[in-house]
Amino acid sequence: MANVNKQWKRFMAVGCNHGYWADPTALEGVLEFKRRYKPDTSIHLGDYIDTTSFRTGAGPEDHLGDIFEDTDQGLAFIEAYEPDILFNGNHDIRVWESLDSANAQRRFAAKDIVTRIEKLVGNIDFVEDYHIDRSVRVLGDTHFLHGFMYNDNGVRDHAAHFGKCVIAHLHKVAMAPASRIDSPVGYCVGYLGDEAKFTYAARRRAIAQWSQGFAWGEYSDKECIVYLNERNKEGEWRLPV
């Protein structure tokens, strides 16, 4: 039998630190894991800033938030994490959508933020677009993307649409198989935010499922093995390495 060299490499994936709404101890946990695991490919799945005041339906309290502090903290984490692949999520893309705003102040702020982000990303594989058909990267047999669908079965629904996949977006560490002939599994990495800061979500039922975590594993040209790590109820990171 011929020897097969799959040339396995290591990866890790995080998402949803949400700028100034991040939990510093959650960020410390993933950075410590990266130092220990030394992945060949580091992925940030998006929502690295929150853009509170840019959101549809933003109220007076939302506009009190410092958009430049939000950007500073979000990009500081990107600099520390040093991703090889960086996605724009549904929060990040609000800034690009504001470049054509009828509000001159909003346009000015958006242009400044976009300029800073584009300067930072440099040679990173930056998935700037946020499009359900185009904003995907593949390692082995697994699709990596920010995520697009919201509902209790969102992880399963992403797997049904994309096949085997790793997403952020839903803020919960979870895995779910899809009812398809090839039985793909969807994985969600959770988020790295501080729940108490997400005041706009305080009345949403889904917040009860939120959990902090990340994905890690190995991949070859043909396959990707995915594991999830979740911060426990006592707030401890039980890191696998």
C-alpha cells in the first residue's frame, strides 16, 4: 500500500470580540492558547469591532459610545492575535456601508476607520466583503466564514447551506449536524465579549445561550479536524495544551 503524506497543519479560529465590548480575560485566554499551540493558520471570523452607533435602529445611548475607542480596542486585539485570515462580520461591514451615508459626520468617521483597518491588515488575507456566496475560505474539507443566519438552529442551518463549516456570529459554542446525505457538521466558536456590555441584547432570549470559546485543530489538503474549547461556568479557560 502506498504511503500517504497528508502534511497536517495546525489552525485556530476566533470571532466576535466586538471592540470595546470585549472581555479582557477572554482575549487573554485565546492569546495564551495561541502562544502554546503555535498554529500554522490563525483565523479571525469577524466582528472585531462593534460599531454600536452605526447599527440600524441605534438610539441616543448607542450614540454615546466612543467609536474610535471601539476601533482602538478591536484593532489592538487584531494586532496581538496576528491572524492570517481576517473576515468582516455583520458589525464590521456597517463601517463600509456608511462610506456612502447621507450624513457627512458618519461618512467622515467611516472613512477614518476604514483607512485604519486597511493599513493594519497589510498582507493578511482580508475578506472585506460580507456576502453569503463569496465571503468564505476553505481549509481541507471545511468552510470558514463569519455567519449569516440567526435562529435556534443557526449552526445546523449553516452546515446545511455550506457543508462542514466553522462560524462565529451566533455567540455560542456549539456543534450541530445537518440533515443532508453527506452529513456535514457545523461548528460555532462562540464569542469573546462581556455579556454585561451588550445592553441592546438584554431582552433577547438567545443571550441565555451565549458562551465564550474558540476552535482549533488540524487540516490537510483534503480534511480538517475541528475541536471546540469553551470557557467554563467558573470563568476558567481549561486549555487543551
